[in-house]
Amino acid sequence: MTKPELGVCYYPEHWPEETWAEDARQMADLGLTWVRIGEFAWSRLEPARGRYEFDWLERAIDILASAGLKVVLGTPTATPPKWLVDEMAEMLAVDADGKTRGFGSRRHYCFSHDGYFEECRRITNELAKRFGTNHGVHAWQTDNEYGCHDSVHSYSSAALREFRIWLSQKYQSPEALNRAWGNVFWSMEYASFDEIELPNLTVTEANPSHWMDFHRFSSEQVVKFNHLQVEIIRRHSPERPVIHNFMGRTLSFDHFDLGEDLDISSWDSYPLGFLSDRSDRPNDFALRYAKSGDPDFQAFHHDLYRATSGGRWWVMEQQPGPVNWATHNTAPNDGMVRLWSWEAIAHGAEVVSYFRWRQAPFGQEQMHSGILRPDSVPAHAFSEVSQTASELTAVDGIEIGKSDVAVVFDYPSAWAWKIQPQGTEFDYFRLVYDHYCALRRLGLSIDFQNAANPDLSGYKLVLVPGLFSWNQQLLEEMRKTEAQIVVGPRSGSKTGDFQIPGDLPPDLPADMLDLKVARVESYPENLEINVPGSGSFKFWREHAQAGSTASVLLDAEDGSPALIRQGNNTYLAGWGDDEFLRNILQDVTERAGLSTFNVPEGLSFRRNGKMIFAFNYSRENINLNELGIEAEYLLGGSNLAPSDVSIGKLT
């Protein structure tokens, strides 16, 4: 159990040195304890090759530490400086259209370039040697937001070279690769690994197996790049945690794989920006929550990233006001910055860090709010951060135990259904998110489990939506658990080589679930198939044939099975709408012995043991007593106003 703390992102290189001490004093007086610095400062740390100018950074760290603040020091590798790009222009990434991504913003490097890899080794080593035991440095951040700006996949000559090596190590022979990819189709067979190109710029779609391996390769390049930095930092800065800051709805690399190297996962939470730019919600929903954010989106990522590094996680960047990068940049309702902060803490965040201390009057992010305005006057969020800091004393450390419900999550499935969606609307994140939200509407708290390495012990309900391909460990865990398991749709519809299984989907042993999916359909937005009495299927449905040991519980209106059960395994033969998912999951939770209640729209609810947390994203008052919740409140009360927070212990 840890006591939650607050922090902020700060860029001393942006401000006159004479302001640093006053900034540090104000941060401490506000109740902040952590400050992240340095992640974009390479041009100031090394203005020319080998000319290291670290003294200013050391002075900044000393000033922050003297105010009682703890520093997270970032490696600056997300922003290689101009002199380095000029030395090795081939380090720049190349986009899918074959265009070089130029200097002038950030994340302009190719993960596969050996020369840049070595430059990152060098600058990380120099920083870690200088600051690894500095009394003010308490943690490290590697790079910044891997995958942001579509920066995982590069189609450069360096990526091609490394991809060919990767394929040769995986398959050992071109013949084995040809079999795995099915290259006899369209006369695509290779006689040598040197003949293989990257899968972009083909006349029509490239082989999905080719694409899938390129996604796997690209993800592994990110993990390798991060591992390099982690290894150096741990050598020179022992006992200081290493962190990376993930982004919302970023699926281009496997965060579980990368998280194995981290002590703490973090993510950058921008509720209003993400609702504007990364949401599938209908327009009327987006308008209702334009100034508060999607009530489930933040919780989803809190729960997901908590799972990627053994349970320890932070919010490294919390939105404090309007941002600069979304389609439209609204200001949050009064109280929402406080609400978002407490919601993260309810899901186990050790630290909530705001981006940024002072709004920059220059550069690409000058329209991005901070805790201070550019003239150093407190901005709108200042008072809410102060209130949150003072309230932390009222609530002891929050212990996050295992939930009763787990959702199995799989980054390769996201790649697979992007490669071959079979319908415009089929998106893995959207599918999992629909199931997650349906669970939340029943008042349930949720854990995520990595499909590649799951532990399903102790759960009462497990969901496996849209899994690309089964692995042996997951199947063994499913056999062992006594939980109710809900599988589908589209789960097990491919082998690991991206081929249809010989015995047809869902490719499960008959003693677990005896059924075959004979054919599938994908639907546009305005077409659904009714499941009488239960709701409808949208986007995707399957025509399944149940074997002798499986029971059909529901049929669609055309007579095709919609819900099939065998033992504790239930299969959904389609993508259910909200009504269908609510009805089916209500039934399964009752079978699992779980208590539920109907959570009204706009209420974000979290339960940790006897502690309950309620957050009102809506425009209406919500009375928690009317929902059957009786508690002794440590913060707030049973009548929850818009943008307000209640924390209590169940009675």
C-alpha cells in the first residue's frame, strides 16, 4: 500500500534560470512532490557531438531537490537534435508511402537504425553516469510516448535489412516461410530472404501473414530499443525505478512485452483530447461529455496499464485544461481535473503528474494549458490541484486487490484485425472496449490479463473477446479456472501464421467448446441482426454449428445460433450491441455469483474491497443511495453533484 502523490512536468530549459527556485517553491507549496524533466532536452544537453553541457541540468535538479521535490529524469531520445540528423540522415523514419519523415518536430527516428541505436546508448550512458546517484533523481523515464504520431513502423532501408534478418532467424529457410505465409497464393514464393520486401507500396493488399510478421518485428524493435536504455540506467542508477509513459489507444507495439522491462508503467491521460480524437462514441454522446470526457475511457487505460508492469503504475501526464492537438479543444468543466486525479488514484495510481507546470508561449504546444498561465499566474487547474493535494491527507493509501473479473487483452489481435478487418467497423480496441463498458455498467471492477502469459486463478468471470489465435498457456489456464468464461466473437479464427484453422474457428478443443463457425458476415453501421428478447448483433456475426455437447441458448432472428454454452464456457457468435451485452453479461455474472447493480450513464464507479469510489461525469446529480450503495464517506457523500467525487467505505 502506497500513499498517492502528485507531480508535474517541467522544462527548466524553457525558462530563465532565475525563475527556477520560485517555480520549485510554488510546486512544493501546491502539494506536488514529483517533477519530470529532461525528456526533450538533447540539443541543450549536447549542442554538438561530444560537447556535453550537463551543468545546467544539475543545477535545476539541485534547486528542485532543495525544495523537497523528487525528480523523474527522462532520456532525450525522442528528439534527436539537428546536428545528429545531419550526420546520419538515414536514421530518419520512412512512412508507408515511402516518404522520409523529416526533422522539425519529434519522434523522427527509425527504431531499426543501428547508428541511432548506438547514439541512444551513448547519450543514455552519459546521463546515467552523471545523474545515476544524484540525490535529487528518484526515478527515470525512457524516451517519450513510444508509438505516438504513428512512429513504430518505419519502411526505411534499415528496417528492411533488420526485418530480413528477423525473418531468417524465425523461419530458418525460405521454404518454411513460404509455407507459413501461404506464398503459393498469387505466385509470391521466395527463393531467398534477400528477396523479401516490406509489405507497403503493393498494388493491392499485401499478404496478411507478411504484414503480421512486420508488426511483430516492429514491436520487438521498440522493446529492444527500450531495453537498451533500461539496462544502462539500472547499471548506473540502482534502486531507482524505470518508467515509460504510454499513450491512449496506442496499439502498434506490445505494451506487455515492453512492460516486462519496467518497474512502473505510466500513461498520458487526456480525457477531452481523446474523446475528440480517439473515440468511437456517437456524436450525441461526444457532445454530452465534451467538457468531462468519456466516463469509461480513462478507467480502461488505468486498468490496462496497471497490468503491464506487475501492478505499479502512474499517470505521467494528466490534462489540466484545453490541449492543442485535438480536433476541438474544449476546457474541462469545473472540478474535472480533480475528478480525473482521484479516479486514477482509485485505480491504483501511485502518482498523478500534470502536464505541464507553465504553459509555453512558444513552439508547437503553446496552446496547451498548464497549471500556470504563460505569465506565471495560476491557471484554472491550479486550485483543483491544490484541493486534490489537501484531500490526499483524508484518504490513506489505497490498496488494489485482485478484481473478480478479468478481460484477456492481446496486442497482436489488434494488429491482425487492422490488417484484415473484413469490415470497416471491426476494430479490436472498439470490440474489447464495448465489452469492458458493459461490465462497468454492472458496477464491476476489472483486471486485464495478458493473453500471452495469463493467470486466471481467483477470478469468477473471464472475458476473451476477439482473440486472434490461441496459445497453449491461455488454454491451460482456461481449463484450470472455475470461472465463467465468455469467448468471442472472432476468437480463435486464425492460426499464429494468419491462416484459417483446419478445424475452423473458434479452434477450441471439443471438450471445451464443441462448435464450428461455418461462415461470417460483417455489417455496416445501419444494419443489425436481431436476437429476439436479448438485443442485436452489429458489425460482425457468425453462423455457428453447435456439436453434440454444446447447447444453443439463443438464436438470432434468422435461426442461426447466437449464444452457445458448454460447461463454464459461453460463446458469443457476434458483436453484441449495448442491450445484448448487458443482458448476456447479467446472466453470466449471476452464474458466477457476482453481485451487480445498474450504473447510470455518466457515473464512473470503482470498488476496492470495502472501499468504493464514485465519479460523476454527467450533468445531473446522482444519488448513490438510490443505487443501493450505503457507505460511510471519507470524501463527498451520497448525493454526487456533476464533476464531483465520493469516496467511502461500504457499511
